[in-house]
Amino acid sequence: MSEAASITTRVLDTLANAGLVTLEQLTVINEAAAGGRGAGEVLLERGLVTARDVGTVLEDEMGVPRVDLSSYTPDDTALALVPASVARERRILPLFEIEGTLTVAIGDPMDVFSLDDVARQLGVELDPVLAEPADLLGAIAQYYDVRVEEDAAGALDAAASGPPAVELEPERAVEVPAPMPREEMPPPPPSSEELLAQLPPRDASDAPAPASAEAHTMEDVAAAEVTAAAGRIDLDVLAVADSRKIAVLVADILEDAAGRGASQIHLLPYKEDFFLVYRIDGRLEKIATAPLSMQGALVDAFKSFAKLGSVPASLPALGRVHSRLGDSETVLVVSAVPTIAGQRVVIGLAAPRANLPVLGDLGMTEAEARALGAMVERGRGILLLCAPVAAGRSTTYYALLSLAAAAGKTAYSVERSIDFEIPAVAQVMVTPGSPAGAAAHIAAGLRQDTDVIAIDGLQAAEEIHLAVEAAGLGKLVIATFAAGDVVSGVRRMLDLGAEPVSLAAALTLGAGQRLMRTNCPDCSVEQRSPLAGKIPGIPSDFVDRAGAGCPRCAKTGFRGMTGVFEVLPFTESMRSVVAHDASLSELASAAKAAGMRPLLVSGLDKARAGVVSLAELDRVLRLT
């Protein structure tokens, strides 16, 4: 398998692009992997990522779908490609094979790092999908316990046609037992539960956390009765291909869901049926069910309602519309995803978010807020905001946009999801299934008469080139980028293909950030921490503060969030280093010389003030 086709390489690159590992750490991982150690093993051993981190990156960044195995039957031809021993040892379930690529389900996201070895072993290309761990193990047991005799027959055929894969001792002979009398026949094959018990156990650290009592699986939803109060929703009208009646049904579902206080509406395909489900107070409640063949008309009606009617069913779609449900203005976010079971649609219902974030309330110092504010009000060039996935960069992005609008600047914003609406800003949402991607929207914005071009989530080289072009036109460019900090963000942009001299000339100010959970003020207590002395800048006799847990914080010890920030001015000396395509270490040295106050220093100040604990600081910044 070529390096370009390596699953591990693609996942590691995406982890780096998301800011979860640095380029230096990536080099260490690759060196360890070259020495025979698995990349996943190194990542977990060093505490660089968790299985949840990898799962999030697989789903959100790489588009790996999640499959409900209880509603899917693997192809026999796919099952025949993977021996039972491999399926059980590697914990994979083959689903289908198309043109030499075998799609397999994995339950633990970290198992994605073993798929290259499996592909070499089987001689096929592999394409992963995610499944629930318990469902996966149950399916392996279900589909391979009926294949025991076939596997045994295949092994005998292989032995007859050529030398065995494992060399046996020459003096040993293989004895074929004579047929048993019927009364001596062995007991029937073990059940699925017994086979599950025979599978090799995972380490305790790899075992999935027990499900919450409030969690619902698809099997729970399938087994649940339709709620007695759901009589008003009648899916039978879908059998009559009348667009007007279906439009009325969509309106009835939306009003019913809003009246019940639902936060989401789900259209879930399941085997031969589909379910209409509401999420109410965190729980899924089945409202109605109908044959899967009738789902298409309802899906099309919801997509049409969200102005997504032109997106084919084979592509993901995302739309956002305002609607008045009852007496309340509601924002509906319609997401449709094609799965192997059918289209899965989720409609989120939320009130418009009116209170825009303010820079001074995000956790940055007065000097940091003043530097960013001055850049928005009077600056030109690129203001680059770097943070990993789920580190709050979009919140800071909206605070900067609202500040630009308040300063009287005209702004054009390209976003992948719109969390806040700012009337003075032209906000454009990039739809996944649309042929016009982010680059096309950015290019269109360059032709608009605007002072500010804003891009929430730079991803591709073309988008970076357009941001540099906008800065060259004298515009202020506010851009977010997935990276661990400013320095690694700049290095990553260069690696993606940004021209060093042009990028250096365009960059004006950089900011990095992370989110930390703050100690509960009602139960935080002083304590000695084993991390004191291990974290640079913290003496061994440091007195830490951490929440002990109380009813006000639901026994967690945490209440609220705060950001830690670093701000880097791109001085002439800093630009010179970028223009010379410097290494990560050279960029870090130049940033230090330019006076940047790094994330660690910001976090230590909050720990000294008792706002965050050393354990939380270590969890977020991975210091030990």
C-alpha cells in the first residue's frame, strides 16, 4: 500500500490540521511507527489524543459516517473476504465491497490505525465507517458463528492447494477425525453472547464508558412504543403523493415539536421502517413510524422547506431558515446525510441567539482584548485566530465580527455554520452538498464593496490564497484556522501550500486560544497537587485550587468556562522568518522574541488566581 493511500497517514495529517497534534509530535509518531510500533499506541501512550478526539476528527473532519449495524446486513461476498479470526482479532466487520475497496465497520475509533495492516494482510483497500462498540461485537458474533464450517472448509482447501501460511513442525502430522456417531455429536455452536465473552478483552483504558441511563440507542427507539400524545401526526398521508398534504404534514410536525419543547426532530431510517423522533430534555421520544419506502417524500419536503431541494440525495446537505412556530421566532437547522440505511435527517430548533459575545468577557487580558480591538477597528491584513476543534474559536470570531460592525465597517462573512446572526454583516453559510464551496464564496466576497472579509474555518490552500489576496487588496481579513497555536498554525498553512513571502506580507496579528473549565466558586478548596513541580513555571510547593463537587456544580467541581489566549504581532523580524519558510522551532523562537505571551503563561496566571486547577491546565495543554 502506498504512503499516499495510507489510512494512518490521512488520519494523522487530519489530527495535525485540527490542532490536536503538532508537527514535532507527528515526526515522533512517524519515527515510532517506522520502528514497528502502531501510531495509535504511541498517541495513547503519550496522552496526545483520546479515542473521542479521534472519533470526532473521523466524523467531523474526514466525513467518516456512523452506521447503525442493527439496521444493516453485510454482503456475503464482503464477509467472505475477511476470515473470522481476523474479524474477531481486529474487531472489524466487513459490510460491502465496490471496485476493490472493502468498507468495514469499527467500534473503537483508535482501531482505524490498524486498518493499514489489515489491508496488507487481505490484499484489498479498506474504507472505514464507525459503529457502536457493542453493536459491532454482537454483529461479528452473529455473522461469523454461522460461518465456522465455511472457514474450516476454506482452510482445508488452502492446505490442499499450497503450503500453509504458518510453517508446522515437520514431525507433526495432521489427523482428520472420523465422523462421530449422531449420539456423540458436539453441542451446537456457541451463541452470540458466548462468542462475545470469548473475544480478547480490551484494556480498561480502552473500554467504552458505560452508557448513561438516559441514553437511547436505535434499538431502544425501535422497541419503544409511539407516545400516546402523538396522535396528531399521521404519516399515512405520505402514501398519497400529494405535495400540499405533505407540506401541511411538515408544518404540523414543526409546530408539534415546538409545542412539546423539543430541541431536535429526527427522521431515522431503520431496517424496513423509518421513525419520526423528537429529542425532548435530552431524551429521544418516538412520535410515529412508517415504511422506509415512504420516507423520501418527507425528507424532500423538509429539504425543500430549508431551500435544499436542489441538493441530490447522494450528497450531504445543510440549511438554515427562520420560521415562526406558535408565538416564537425559531431558527431551524436542517441537516441531511446519506447513509447506507437511507437518508438521515436532523432538524434543530433553537431561538435566535441575540447576545453577541464580547472580547472582554472571553477570558483574555485587557491588553490582549485591546490589541485585537485595535486591529479590527484600524488594521489591515490577516488577523489569524488559531485553535483546535471545539476550543471556542467561533465564539471569538463572532466577537470580532460584532466589533467590526459596531465600528461601522462593512463585513462579509463565510461560515460553515451560523451560530449568531449579525444584521450589519453579510453572512454566507457554506452548504456541504453545494457545488459552490468556501473558496467560491470567498472569491465572490472579494468583488463586494466591503471593508472586512471574514472566514470561519480556513481549510484548503485555495482558501488561504484568497485570504492573502484579500489582504493584498487592503482589506482586513478575519480568519480562523484549526491549529494548536499561532506558530503551528502558520507552519501548517505553509505546509498546505501558502507562498511564504505572500503569506508573510499578509499576516498582521495572530491569536491562539483554548477553553478551560473553571473551578466551581462554591466548592473549590486548596490542595496539594502532584502536578506541582512537573509543570514548567509551577514550584513544587504551589497550593492548587480545585472544585470538590457540590449540588451547584452537579458534583463535577466545575462551573463555567474561560479562555486562555496568546497574541502574536507579526513584526518585520517575524515576517522575515515566515518569508524564509522557517521550521516550527525557528518560528517559535521568533514568536518569543516578538514578545508573544504563550498559552502556558496565560494558563498559569489563571491557575495562580485559583480560576482553574492544575489538572485542568494539564488536561487542556498536555504539559506532562
